[in-house]
Amino acid sequence: MDCHKGTNILVIAVVILMLTACNSNESVSTVKNGTYVFEQAGTEVLVSPSVTISNKEISFTYDALSSYYAVGAYTINGDLLTMSTNDGEYKYVFLIDGDSLIFRKDESSDVGLINEKFGSKIKNNAEFKLRNE
């Protein structure tokens, strides 16, 4: 009799665990392939900072004077997209918000400009919007 009671409790615990896992409310965001452009009102620059995503590859351009080309892979955890460069030197984090990527400066590598006269300074929560091509 005690053996059946233990088995019943185990079966009930497994069923509850399975139902809890199936009803998880945590959603994983997705990101569309394309180019996301930073647009800052009141400034005119030759090259706007941008993020380009193609399948699992990503590039991030933020300084027209820099010879470094930030290209790598990305992961998505919840609503955060984290880019890691192929050389392992840099990491950039963005919040996914529909067709926009919101830059998380405090969680990212430095995005300082070589010369601020030739670029747009990217601040925390800067919005990169998907360009319709």
C-alpha cells in the first residue's frame, strides 16, 4: 500500500512539473534580417551607425574613421541580442523592440569615436530602426 502511495505522489509531481514547463510565460524575441540604422535628429553625417543582420551573422558600424570592422555572431536571450565579434575582443548588447534595436551602452564594449566631428555619438538607449529596402 505504501509503495502505491509513493508512486502516486511521484506521478503527480512529474505531471505538475510538465504542466509548469509547458505554460512558461517567458517569450523569446526574434530579430529580422536587414539593416538597422541609427538616426539622430538635427545631425548630418556621411555614414550613420548601423547594425546589419543576415541569418546568424551580424556587423556593427559606428565610426566611419575606424579601420576595425566589427563582425561576428549573435545570441538572443529573452529580449536581449548580444553580439560578439569573431576575434572575441568586443561585445555589444541591444534590446529587441519590434523592428528596432535599443543599444545597451552599459553592457557593451566602448563605442567612442575617433573624431566626433565625423560621426554620431551613440548614447545609452540609442535606437536603431530597421530600414525598409
